[in-house]
Amino acid sequence: MKNLLSEIRDCKVCDAHLPLGPRPIVAAHEDAKIIIIGQAPGTKVHETGVPWDDPSGRQLRKWLGVSDEVFYDETKIALVPMGFCYPGKGKGGDLPPRPECAPLWHQKLWDTMPNLELIILIGTYAQNYYLRGEMEKNLTETVKAYKNYLPKYFPLPHPSPRNRFWLTKNPWFEDEILPELKKRVQLS
């Protein structure tokens, strides 16, 4: 695992496409039971090198019901994005994650993590990649149908502060989904 993480952190496959240059962000350990698959690091995470070190990360920890200590304990939770480096800015926010990362690195990581029990898929990029033809018609319906993907996958919306409107429009998420998510995280 140490060698694989070093290889990932040294990756420069997308260098020509990255406005801030490559800085692959990943946290994993062979003992981890949970993997959180997000989109790609933002500028703050690119600067600090710490996954989910931003307002979205604080919200995600609340959703999971875990402390910073548990969240950043690689032996418990692996933090693996779809794109390992900051992809740049687009019209409506950050660009999509680079498409090279997941096919290049994800399976290699999973192969070194025999204790995996739960894969939390955050946002449509992770859900499209891992649920492929099994997704519902959109993210909202996929999250609502989370039971269809258990026990392996748990789909979530992105915890970005920009998603306040979605959370307000879908109160069932906090009432029904988050208690189940917290329970699954505690059991893993």
C-alpha cells in the first residue's frame, strides 16, 4: 500500500491539463473498512494537501456523525476522489474530475484493501462510474433509492454549501437518509 500511495502521489499523467499542476490527494490504508469517493479536490484542498479540508468536508463529517479524528484515521476511512488533482475552474464551479484517475488507480487501491465494507459515493461522477446502468434517472432519485445499492454502496449528494437549496427541497434526506448513513458508518 505504501508503494501504491507513493506512486499515486507522484502521478503526472494529467499534468498538461491541470492549471495548478499535479498534487494528487488520497488517504488510504489496507485496514480501512469505508471508502469515501468524492469528486476532486478544490483549491483549498490542493493548497493544504488534506482531503475534505473545506466547508464541504465539515458538512460531510456531520452527515457521517464522526469526529475529525475518526474521519482522518486512514485505518478506518479511506478518502479517494474520482480525480486526484484539482481540475480547474469552469463556468458553474470546478471542472469535472479528470477521467484518467479512477480507471488508473481505483482498482489497484481496492485490491490492497481486503476489509472494505462500505463505499460512499458522493455526487454524480462517483455514482455514474460505480453504479453505471443501475442508477435512477437523476442524483435525487438515486440517493432516495439508496437501499437498492446496499450493502456495498451508499450514494449521497455533494455536501457543498452550494447544495443548501437541494437540502431544503428534499427534507427526507436529513430525516430518513442521514440516520441510516450514521448507523452504517458506526457499524463498519
